Amino acid sequence: MHVSGERATVDVGAGVSLGDLARRVAPLGWLPPVLPGTRHVTVGGAIAADVHGKNHQHDGGFGQTVRSFSLATAGGEHLPVTREGDRALFEATVGGMGLTGVITSARLELEPLPSGVVDVETRRNSNLDDTMQQLTEGDLTHQYSVAWIDLSSPRRRGQGIVQLGNLATPLGLDEEQRQPRYEPRRALPAPPLPGRGLVRTPVVQSFNLAYWRRPRRPQQLVPLAGFFHPLDRLASWPRLFGASGLLQYQCVIPDGHERALRALVEAFTKGPVTPSLAVLKRLGPQGEGMLSFPLAGWTLAVDLPAHDAEAYLMLDRMDEVVAQAGGRVYLAKDARLRPDLLSAMYPRLGEFAEVKQRVDPEGRFRSDLAERLGLVSPGTSIRG
């Protein structure tokens, strides 16, 4: 780690998880500025997906914390990549879903960590408009913001819980809270479940109503791991969806197109399958990556059971609403987007294709997603 005044950087292997990185640097008074919803994401994966956290509206995506990285290319080279050097390759790799090469290491920026807790304000809301208003207002006073919303019933459509947070300063904290540290609790195991598991409409509706009604303190101090990664408390939680598995849909709707967001929320509450979890967040300006997901607006992430074919037809219609509003679907979570909508959602697709052709002309780096969406040129093949 390199420290210079109020700034610090760390050199780290691409296979290190963000949770392990946070655990190592937190006692030294530092923290990765961008932490996504799970600590298990690796540094290389965070760069390749340009992940975002609860603070994107203030601090941007993970790519903005990257000073440089080493890239193993299809030709066997190990290239040091920086903005100041090959900027096009930098922007194609950040958010590029691993298609330009293998990231092997990176130099990342860190932010000062004043304590081991987050000062969290919690607000209960009865409808989507209140939730959106409180998230917007929270941008003015809080670094972090996120909302859980209920999409399991048309009658309770969009009611939710908003959480706003700032890293707590040491003043007024007890000795334990003042210690800067990231210490996740041991995760509880989730057993494999047959059939459609526990995620059924009556169960989801009852759980959501109980969760919304649960008494909460309006202001509390929450340990870092508990605030940033609450779902990591349950290991293998997708098993709750049973053998059919989990389908997660995440999109972003630009500012000024809130009507499209409301239409999506209404469609989910009336859809053929019941969403089990829905999260709404604010996003800030688009980052550098040619295929980076975030842009200024609203991002909605929804978990669905994957057993119903009608859900896929519903999501196809939602994709069209998103594209018409100038939004996009998150490629890091996509398993079903139609390729004809990709260029409308990602206008820098042509630039990415040029860099991909330059550094990997034979299309050695590919994936199921890349082949489905046409991110690998037709006729290319993997050799060797």
C-alpha cells in the first residue's frame, strides 16, 4: 500500500475478493471507495463489470477507483494499461465483461475510513413516489442510499424502506465503534431445496409485509459489513429459489424518464411471477467504460424465480421500455437480453468492437453472453 497524505493506493492481485481487501486495509484506516452488494466479487471481476455501490451518485463506479491494471492479452502479452497510455483499451476493459483479456493485477485508490461503523438513517414509505423523493433528497446529505421496495402485491406497490448512510466520524463513538475494521459475520448456511423452494407468492407477500412493518430505529450505527453486504449473512441464498433457480433483472432508467420506471414497477406487481426482492438506487453520471452499465438515473434490481416461461416474455417487453427511455440492462446480471436491443442501450458498442478486434482479432476471449449478444465477431474461433 502507498500512502501520501489523504490519499492511498494499493497494488492487488485480480483474484482477491473485495471483502478480503476491505478486511486487510480497514485496520489501517482505509476502505475501497466502491463496494457492490456482495463482498465475494473479485478485483478483476469488479473492473470487468465496472460494479457500483450505494454511493454511485457521489463517487462513481469501480472503474473510477482504478489507477492501472495488467492485462494478459490473446497474443500472450502482459500489458500495463492506464488512462494516460492506451486509453481506448482502458475504457474497453473497464466494464468490458472480460472480453479484452485477463486482468491479472491492479492498482486501486482507497478512501480514508474514520471508524468501523456507518451512521444509518432509516425511513419507511407507503408508496413509490415517497421512496423516490426520499432517495433524491438523501443525495444532498448522505454518501450512501438504497431502498427496498415491495413488488409482490399491486395493493402495496412500491412501498418500501429507504436507508441513507454516511461513514461515522469518531466523535461520540465508543472504543469498539471507533476501531476501523471490516469484519463480516459467519454466514448461515442455506440448504438446497427441491422444486420451487420457498419463494412462492404467499410466502413472499407475508414476508414483505412483516419486513415493512418491523419496528426500526430511525437512526443507528451499523458495522461496515452489515451495511454494505447484508445478503452475505446467508450463504448460498439463491438455494431458497429451489431447483429452478434465480433470475435477476437489473436495469437503469435515465433521469427525466420516471414514467418508464413507474411502468416497470406496475408490470412487476401484475406479472406472471412474484418478485421476491426489489432494490431501487440512484446512479450518477456514466463512467469511462465503453460498456459500463451506470448512467444518471434510477436502477431497479429484481429477483425472480426462473421457472415460469411467461416471466421471460414479460422481461422482453420491459427491455423495450427501458431501451425506448434511453436506459440499459446490466450485462453483468443478464442471461436473456435480445441482441437487437444492445446497440440502443450501449451507444459505444462500435468503439468497443474496434478495440476488441485490435487486441483479440481471433476472438479467443468469449463467453455465452458475448456469443448471444454478438460481442464476438462472427466466424472467429478459439484455437489451441
